[in-house]
Amino acid sequence: MAFLLDALGLQPGHRLLDVGCGPGRHAAVLAEAGLDVVGVDIAHDFLAIAARSIPASSFVRADARLLPVAGVFDAAISLCQGGFGLTGDDDGEVLRQMAAATRPGGRVAFTAFSAYFAVRFIEDTDTFDAASGVNHEVAAVKNPDGEERSFDLWTSCFTPRELRLLCELAGLRVDHIWSVNPGAYARTVPDLDHPEYLVASTKL
């Protein structure tokens, strides 16, 4: 998270919205850095875990496509496909909502799965739809009791050009697009070898 704090110019006291916060993994680190963090997720169970783990922060149940805030945050993030990349044709709306939640000049950062990587390293059990840019996989998930079930996951995949266009439509100026591994961020120019892109942008 130190990389992200530096890249976005975030300081203690800044207000940050974590969209698709899940159980609060990123929110916890950012709150420890002194940021005023509000986490948003659609899953009750994730929010309950986050609230227990990070009582000093606020967590709200909401859909990333309809955020209940406007223009009050210094920055908004959505990492590890927390909110962006999982909504099909509504990914652009997620960015518009994140931009709307952020003050003018505020920062918006998000990760997106790389279409290049998805095609180059496609798993035998995955199916990539070239027409939509969506990768389908079957993932095993365990509940708190250890019982395992299989779920279908559809993840939208992007090229840097597509991400720039989506940001432009959302009123965001792209400052950087880096190729990254999940949670291991660095200033690496877009390539074919990393599974994600990290986009850092500014609200116009």
C-alpha cells in the first residue's frame, strides 16, 4: 500500500472510498496509514468481517454501480476486481460512480484484469470470449464451516486503450497505467506478462 499512497499523493487525514472493499484487507492498511476510510461492498458477510476488524472505519452496503455519496472523497479505489471488472457491461458505470464520489482534482485508482494475459496464459478449464473480452472460470469456494462449492466466475478483461477510453467517458484523466501482480504494485510499463493493470487517474 505504500506504493499506492505515494502514487496517489495520499496523506493522513485524507478521505478515501474503498469500492468493493470485501473483508477490509486494503481498508485496514490504509486506515493504519492515517486515512479516513469508508468501505463499500454488496456482501453483508464481508462488511461484518471488516467492521469487526477495523472498528475505527465505516463500512456501508451498496452496489458499486450506485454509490450513495458524491464529491466528498479525496480518492476512491477499487483493487483486485473488488468492484470493477465483475459487473459485465456496467464497468463504465462503476468508474462514473467512483468519479462522482470524488472531489474535483481527487484521485481514482483501480485494477483491471489484462486481456493480453488472459489469452496468453489461459487455463485449460477457462473459456475466454473474444467478442466480449470476458473470461469464464469455475472456482472452488469454502464457507466458514469448510464446506466447498463450485461457482462460475466471469471477469471482464481489458487492454490499456480500453481503460483509457472508459476513464475518459467517466471524466477521469489517466495519469499512469502500470502492469502489476495482485497486491505487488510497481511502475512497470504495460506488458504481456502481468495479470493486472493498475490505473491511476485524476478527476477533471
